[in-house]
Amino acid sequence: MLAATLLPACGGTDDPAPGGAAGAGPGGAAGAGPGGCSTTAEGGGDATKGATLYSTQCSACHNADASGKEAPNITLSTTAGIGSWTYAQFYNAVRNAKDKDGTDLCVFMSKFEPKDVSDCGAQDIYAFIKSKPVNNTVNKGTFCP
């Protein structure tokens, strides 16, 4: 029942084209990907575009400042957030709901399909998170133990 309540907050798209844009994903060849986004392993992106996506796809659970709410702190804190993650690990969390070590994240973490968050969109969200202040407060969230 709780999952059914949360899923609508995780819906939406950042790509007006039917089916979304697939893109090259992390570790793709450097240069411009679909829609002109960066395909570098560092996860270059547009923080302004990422702010819009983050507010519709992530903030309900991770808080507006990424410090955690029902879901964990995802600021770039190396002690309390995802500061020690690579962009490829972040991408794997967004796309496949996998933790840094490849294990499954909380069951409530959405697996965002390219139609919901394109590869460019994932890079934009990452750029937005990188623009937020680091918060060293451990917040594991309330959804999962």
C-alpha cells in the first residue's frame, strides 16, 4: 500500500520525445550524446536542468537539499552521503537501484527507465546534487532499515 502511494511521486519524464532518450550511459565515449549532453565518466551535466528533474523525481524522498528525508542523504559528503561514489555508481543507483557495492538499494528506490530519466537527465541530476552544500549528518532515511 505504501509503495503504491509513493510511486506516483517517482513518475514523470525529462524527455518530451516518446520513449525518452537512451544516451551512452556512464563510461561512454567522451563528447556529445543525445540532445548534446556530455557522456563523460565524470557525469557532466546541467545543474539547472537537474534542479527541475530532481524536484520532480527525487526531492520527495531525498529532501530538497539532498540531505535525506524518507530516503538517505545523497549530498557529496564522504562520511554521510555519496561523496565517495563515482558517477557510474550514481548512474547505477538511478537506473538499477543498486548501492555503491552493487547490492540492491531499498525496495522503495525507483529504477528509473530512460523514458523517465534519460541519460542526460541522470547527468543533470548529478550536476545538481554536486551543486548542493555537503551535509555530513548521517541520515539513512525512514523507508528502509
